[in-house]
Amino acid sequence: MESAILSGKSKKDIQLLITLAEKMGIKGKFLTKDDLEDFGMAKAITEGKTGEFVDTDEFLKSLK
């Protein structure tokens, strides 16, 4: 399965794209602001994941 996220200034234009996609047999839906924030957080976590452990004390000191 492949996916795409489209954003635009006009809800009407995005609705037109979703309608066109559905006529082509492609599922489409509007995402809420919370959905987009969740997606962004998941992406940041995945990109930041190194598999290495971080010394908690050193990390907290670096924040100060």
C-alpha cells in the first residue's frame, strides 16, 4: 500500500481531490489537526531513533 498526504488552503479543493481519488478506487479522508500532529510526532520519533542508550543525567544537564 502506498500513501500520500496532501494539504491546501481550500477545503473545497481538497474535497475535489478526495472525490476524484475515490472515483479512481483510491480511499481518501480528511485528517484532523490531531491526526497531523500524531503523524508528525511518530515521524520524529522514528527518525530520532538510534538504538543507543542515553545517559539520563548527561541528557538532563545538556538541557540546562
